[in-house]
Amino acid sequence: MLQVIAKDGGYPPEQGVLNIKISVSDVNDNSPVFSQNVYNVTVNNRQRNTPIITLSATDLDSGRNGNISYYFSSKTTDDAKQNFILNELTGEILLPEKFKSGEVNKYKLFIEAQDGGNPPLSSIATVLVNMVNSHNDAPIIDVNFVSKSNGNIASISEGIEVGSFIAYVKVTDNDNGENGNVDCVVDHEHFQLQKLGEKKYKVIIKKVVDREVESNINLVISCHDKGIPSLKSERKFSIQVTDINDVQPHFAKTMFKFLTYENENPFFPIGLINATDPDLGPGGELTYYLLSNNRYNFPFKISKFGFISTTQSLDHEQQEIYKFKVLVQDNGIPSLNNTANVVVEVMDENDNAPYFTFPSVNPFNLDVHYHPKSKSDITTLRASDRDSHVNSFLRYEIIKGNNKQMFTVNPYSGVLSYSRAIYQNDAGLYELHIAVKDSGTPVLTATTTLFLTLTVSNKTLKMFTAVDAQYDDKIHINLFIIIVIVAMTASVILVVSITICIVRKNNRRNSQQRGELRPSNVFLDENRQLEYLCEQAALQYDSPSAMAVRLPPEHSKEFQKAKPSREDNFKHELTCERKPSESPSHYPDNIDRSIQVRHLFILFKWHS
């Protein structure tokens, strides 16, 4: 407000006052000014919907030129704009409800204050926000396998090398400080984690994997932060180990031994070769081959299942044992193989008859001169048999032509000799038919004819007559009878002695068991009576005898000492009964007064 005063020169002077009001129209010539150029604020990440700071700016202009609005400057990052809310009218900065705690702990906000003039003027202040993260979230594990995977299932080849990289692991933990410091481990003997950087790892092979040992591996990746309390996360995976042909076929044993018979028809079964291969697919499919040095006369073949059979009839006499190898090969790539030894023993059958090697011709002429000082052996017959073992055990015998019983042949050595004394009238021509037999089943025989011309020395004994033969037979018979009588007498004495000893021992035992029930002399008297009766009965038979004495069951056991041993023996049963004594009072009431001797076997063998 201005006043203009006009005064005159009179006295008193007069004056006039003019009030002048000057209105100055505003021009937007002042920019907004913040109270601070830089603001520092510390914020808890849980402080939601509450202003973290209120910015204040002034503008000297009036009217619209002095109206200030607040905006994020273009210098502010998009991440900061998403995590903060700015009130354009009041200058308040707030955290949104969905504030994401990230790895960023500090934010720089550029706030622009702009007036309403035309053109508008503005100024910029910097707000530095320090985030204090009070959250402690568990780490988040993300795994990407090199090979194709389906969810938590992945596959690797068992041929993968140690140190190979199979998966990439990334861990996310947006907590601040120790809450966001993460360590990860893999607890498995075949795998390990190798750190690539902060919260980044790769899974590598630590030890060779073997599908035949473990075809499915459960892998657990575990990560935990260092907050208090520490939070832990796990990712579980199932790793399937795919097969490669890495296992050689394996035989059940290194040598297979089989027995078979000769003369069987072709395709006769020999035995089964057993081999296994734990590989899958073609790597586990086996093919068998027989390897032999003799390719042209090899009588065996093998099927695809490992079954060995013959291709022709076998001959034990031609070859007894066959030794060769069997090769087993899988169908994998590359193919693997193995070998085993096979031994086939051809068992002999009695299919070859024996034959004489001496005499080598049939018939054979043999001239023999007898002298009293000559040995009894004439010659030795020789024979052979192509069979083996029991089938080649030979026995010799004279089957015809030995009417005078003058010759004998040793059945095992084949020695032909004189069986008796030679007399002058034994000279002459003898046609001996000699056979040799093996011990097989069936028995096979060969025969030969020996024309033996016997000449006798004049110094031999007198002529052999029928009377001499009869006398000679009597000598043999008498000697035989003497031997039989001596043997029978010795047998009788031995058996009776043993029987008497047994009876005495048994009676003595019964006497000890009875104790004081009756005097011992009474028992001994009765025992002597029993022995006398039985001895009298035994003396009535001139033959080996034996007896068994059986007392009542409550006082003794049965003794049996002899039984008939052959059908041509006969049995005679004799019962010896003790006569009651004069005074029954000698015996207790609980003892049977009869003692029986039963089963007295008289064994007699007729001899002629």
C-alpha cells in the first residue's frame, strides 16, 4: 500500500493524501526447495503401511506456482519404484503390503518436487533407505540336471566318469545378514557339491556308479542358513542309473565235468553249462560256442541255452576223455566274453569181447614133453579186452577136453599146468577147449582150441589105473572127514563153554539182586542142578551145540548165543526144567520155582 501526500505552503499547511494500492502479479520464478538435499532413513522390512519418511519442500511463488507435488525422478530404478510408495501431495514414502525382501539392503530414491507453474519448476532430493531385514526365510533350492529329467526323477549312465558334471544348483535366500548366508551339502558316497559362486553349486560324480550294484540312487541336497534359529531346506531326487555293457559273462564254475556212456545215439544229452550276465538288454543275452583243437572229429555241439549234446555215437575205446573249452559271449556293444573248461568222460560199456593173444591162432598145436623133474606149469595163456575197469577183468577156464582131470588153468593168471601126477599111459593128444570171460554185464566170452601133444619120459611112475584113482579119491575123502570131525568137536566144546559161562554169570547177578531174600548156597545148588541137566541134554548130541538160558522176566534177561545160519542146517529145541526141591520153604514166595532153559539150538551140518 502506497500513500501520496500533497502539501500547500499556507499556514497551517493543508495536505491531501492519496492511497495507492499496487498489485504485483506473480511470475513462477522460484523453484521448490527441499529442507535437505540428502535424507538417510533406516527401515524395518516389517514396517508396512506406515510412512518411513515425509519429505518437505517449499516454493516462494504463490498460487499455483507455489503448489508442490512429489514424484520419483527418472533416476530412480524400477526395483525401487516397485518396493516403495510415494504420496504425491504429502511427500510421504511408505512400504507396500507386498514388499519383497531381496538381496538388496540399501535403496537410493531420487524424489522430485515440482511446482504448479507454467512452465513448472522442480528440484530433486536423494533419499537413502537402509533396510533392516527381520525375516528369516528358509533357502529355496533350484536344481537343473544336465540329462533329461522328469520332476524329481533324473537318469545318469553307469559309464559316467568321475568328476563329470550332472546338475546345476542355485539357492535363493533373500534374508539379510547371517539369515541369508547359506551352505549346501550332499551326503552321498557317489556325489559331491562343487561351489561355483555365492549360492551357486554344481553336482559332480565323486565315485564310479555301478548299476549292477545300485540301479536307483536317492539323492538329497540340503541347504541351511546361518540365522538363529537356522532354517533348512531339502530337495530329494531319484537318480536312475542306466545300464551299459560293462560286466563280463560269468560261469558258475571254471571247469565243468560230465559223465556219459558210449554207444548212445546221436544228440544224447551231456550236460548244461550255466553262465550269467547281470547287464540288461542285449548286454545280458548270452550265446555259447564250443572251442576245440580237433574241428574235424569233434562229436559235441551246444545250444543257445548252453546245453551240450553229442553229434554222433561215442566210443570209449577210441577216446575216453574229451577236453575242450566253452565260450560265452553277450550281445552288447562292445561284446564281452568268457571261457570255461569242459571235461567229458566217456564211461565204458561191455561191448568188446575178450580175445586171445596167446595162442594167437585157433586151433593151436602145442607139443609138451613131461619129465618127473619138470615143473607143473605147461604154458601161460594170454588174452586181452579193449574194455576197461571191471569189463576188462578176465577169467580163464577149461570148458572141454579135460576128461582125465589132468590139466588145470589158473582163472586169473591163465597159467596152464598139471592138476595131478602124470603117468606113462597119460601120453597122447588132448584137445582142450579153453574159454576166457570178462566180468562185464552181459558177460562176453572168447574160446580157443589147444591141441596138446603130451610125451612122457620113461622115468615116470607106473601106469595110472582106475584102482589108483579110487585109492586116491579115498585119501581125499578120509582127510576131509577128519577135518570135519575135528572142527565139529572144537565147535561143541567152544559153544558149551560159552553157554555155561553165561548161565553162571546170569545166576550170580540174580543172586546179587535178591540180596538176603534167600541164602546164596540155595541158589548155587539150584544153579548146579540146572547146569547138570543141560549138560546131560547136550551130551546126547554129537554135534556143535549152543543154548540160551532164560529165567523169569523179573529176574533175568534172555541170552541167545546161536542161531541157524543156513538152510541146510537143522534145529532141535530142548527144554530143561529144574525139579522142585524137597522143601519149598527154601524159596521166597515171589520167586518162580521153575527155571526153564529154552531155545537150545543144536546145529548140525551134514558133510559128504
